[in-house]
Amino acid sequence: MSANLKTLTMTALAGAVTAAMASFAVPAAAADSMEKCYGVSLKGQNDCAAGAHSCAGTSTVDYDGQSFKLVPAGTCTTMETPDGPGSLTPIQRGA
């Protein structure tokens, strides 16, 4: 492989990796206008979190108090579910 072709290939690969990584970034303005709201997501629709699963789309129950959904800032605690309002911190339900 010629030096020019090798350089071109490495540059293209680096560009592809950079583009892929950029797709995961959240713009700062968007992040500031959203907050984590626990206990409001339907099963399989959580954005991330805790408990028995590791991340997005993996909750197995509706309104899991250990899973959060990103919602517009200032709206979480006004959201009503059959299990009560949303929370800015994980919810321990039942016992």
C-alpha cells in the first residue's frame, strides 16, 4: 500500500469515528433545558438508569421508580402517573 493511500485511508477512518462520536453528544443548550425524571417512563421507553437494568430502553415495568426519562426542565414533579408524581431522584416504591 502506498504512503498516500495509507494516509488517505487513515484520515477517512478518523473522520468516520469522529462523526460517529459526535452523533452521541448532546448539545449543551439541550442538556440545560432537560432534567432526569424518575418514575414516569413506560416499560422499554426509559432514557437510562439503575436497578435491574443498565440503560436506555431496558426497563421492564411501567413507571419504574429507578428509571428516568429526560423531560423539559421544571415539568417532572408536575407529571402524574398511576403510581404518583415524577421525582427528580430515584423512587423506592413498595416493600
